[in-house]
Amino acid sequence: REPVDGSASTATSGLAARLDDLRREYAALQARGLRLDLTRGKPSAEQLDLSEPLLALPGEGAHTAEDGTDTRNYGGLAGLPELRRIFAELLGVPTEQLLAQGTASLTLMYDTVVQALLFGVPGSERPWSREEQVTFVCPVPGYDRHFAICEELGIRMVTVPMTSDGPDAEAVAELVASDPSIKGLWVVPTYANPDGSVVSEAVARRLVSMPAAAPDFRIFWDNAYAVHHLTEHETKTANALQLAEEAGNPDRVLMYASTSKITFAGSGVAFFAASPTNVAWFTKHLGIRSIGPDKVNHLRHASFFGDAEGVRAHMRRHREILAPKFSAVTSILAERLGDLGVASWTNPDGGYFVSVDVAPGTASRVVQLAKEAGIALTPAGATFPYGRDPQDRNIRLAPTMPPLEEVQVAMDGVATCILLAAAEAATP
Ligand code: PLP
């Protein structure tokens, strides 16, 4: 990752001289008795209000899909065609290769891994659970729930660093080429959780074309923030499915997305896209698990958006709410820590998080100091497998949920905690 400002590696001893001042500043912070929370990567109530009309849709009497299907009844395993069409355009995939399902993409990811363990995927020699060992490559910092799936299911995790262009593709390629136990790679291609990076076209090409020792190696392409822009520039994600097909590895990529942070996080719609072979494989198991998804919810979403442009317009309204919060985070960090060399942080163009690297060895202390001053931060280490950050320096900030004024107060407090922890560490 490219640091926006400062550098965590050069924590100055000048700071040690400020220790007493910083202790006083921190005591004043504690005395304010704050109760603030920057842990939750959730939409705020104001954002949820943007989708309030959904609660009155599709409306009494409006239960018929465009092809005449009665959405109230069983069936339609792949999801409602009119909604699939809208999101197929947004995700750059053919509608036939996109399934619309339940409310959480995480469930679809979990199901995929479980089904791979139980049955294997197309190209597997045997179910993954019959392999001596199954390994996933985990770019770090990353999304804790990806790591939790691996941990629960007994999948070994090896880490590679994130760069500003996504996972370090050369590091991934080296591992994947030589180790046949590597069956999976987690990728959040657009505005990654937590560092906001976007996979470049070159990295995407490398990942879909690199030789893999396992014939059934899969990339879990979790496009959770595909349309979640924070600036006017609406970044277009590399089209991994198409690139994989062109590279002669059409089955390598499994794509996930959802409307959790577009409409309602809990009553949205989740999507799965892949090659026709993978979609047939997934659908076969899906059809045992379910007779069909909630098509009334699909219809509700399709009528709410109308078309892909409707989604884009809706996301611009999210942006108006979110952009000031993100700019508060980065400007307060720059103001308070800019030229002190105690931290670096990301300045994302989209997504839900800001990733901060503090002075090595101090992330847990920063989180503890913040907690004792009434500011809840995501536990240090959460962005690494098993919750262990070997350098104890990464902190994930989630500014979407609290009101702007609270984000400002919390971030000023966080800056004080980062400085105090660095000063303590620099004091002999
Ligand atoms: N993927 C990433 C990268 C996320 O950050 C999140 C939520 O924070 C999810 C998936 C969860 O998505 P869903 O609500 O569709 O399960």
C-alpha cells in the first residue's frame, strides 16, 4: 500500500519528549466520557433511509414478474431474470451466468467452500476434504470473515501482502504454481476491505492466467464494493470472468456481490457469477438445498431500481452521505499526524474502510487506549488470519455508521491515542 502521508517506520524520538503533554491530552480525552464506535462496517440509518420505498414494494397485487411468473410461489432457482439483468450489467457478466439468491453473499461464499469440501468443484480429483491439506492464499490486511470461513473449516491460510493494485500478484503466482494444496485465493477486487485498493487490469490478468499446481484452483472474487464509489470517478473493476476465459482458465473465477450496502444490509439480495460449468455445479447443489430464492424480494429490488442506471444514481446518493465522513477521517489524520512519521493510512476512492498502519508494535495499545477513552475500534489483528498481525500495526477504521460529528470527535481521539502509543514506544 502506498502511504498517504508520514511513515510508520520512522517513529521519531522527538515524540518521546512530548510524552507528558500527550499524557495530559489523553487524560483530557478520557475526561470527556465519550461513547463512540468506529468498528462497524455498516450503513448508517441515513443511508438505509434512501431505500425506505422498498418497504412498500412490490405492493399489494404486484407480484407478477415480467415473464408472468408468480413471485409468491416456489421455483425460479436462478433468481428473477429482471433483477439478474440489472446486476449482470453492473458486474459485467452475462445474465445467464449470474444467480440472484438470498440476503448475504457471505452465505454463498461459505456454501461454495463447504460444497467444494464435500463434493469437489469441476476439475477436482476428489472432494477437497479428502485432500491431506487444503490451503487458501489470504492477502493481508483483509476481510476477517473470509479468514473465519477458512479457520472454521480447517483450511490452512498463507498470507501475501496487499499492494495499491490489489494482492501482490507475483507472490501469489509463486505460491500457487508450486503448492498443489492451494485451492483458493480471496480477492476483494474493488475498494478492498480494509485498504480500499482496486485490482488493476494487469494484476487481474496475472491472477487468472498464472499456472496453478492444483487443477481445481479457484479465485473467490468478492466484489462486495463494485459500485460503492466515494468520488465522481466510478472505477470500473477488471472483468475477471472474461479475462479468465480469454486466458484459457474459464472456471478459475467465482464472483460474489450483494446489495447489503446498496439497499438493506440484512434484507438485500446476494449474487453469484461464474463460468457456465461452475454455475451448473453450484446450481446442482443449490437445488438440493432450496426450491428457490425469495423472488418477492428480487421483484421489490427490480422495481425499486428500474435499471442499472437506477443503481448508479442510488449509489451517488450514498456517496453524498459517505464522502464527508471519509474526508473527515483522512483530513484529521493528516492534520494531527501528517509530518510526524508515526502512521500511514489509505485514502480510498470507495468502499467502507480506511486502513491505518501505526508504529510497529503499537496497534493493540492504540486500540486499548481508544477503548479506555470510550472510542471502540476494530480489534488490532482483525485484518489478519487468526486475528494475529505479526507486526501489530494495522487498524481498520469504519466511519460509515456514526454521524459526521461523531466521526470527527472519534478521529481526533484516535489521533491522540496513536501519538501517545508511539511516544510510549519511543521512550526508553
Ligand atoms: N465481503 C466483504 C469484502 C465485506 O466487507 C462484507 C461486509 O462487510 C461482506 C462481503 C458481506 O457481504 P454480505 O452482506 O453480502 O454477506
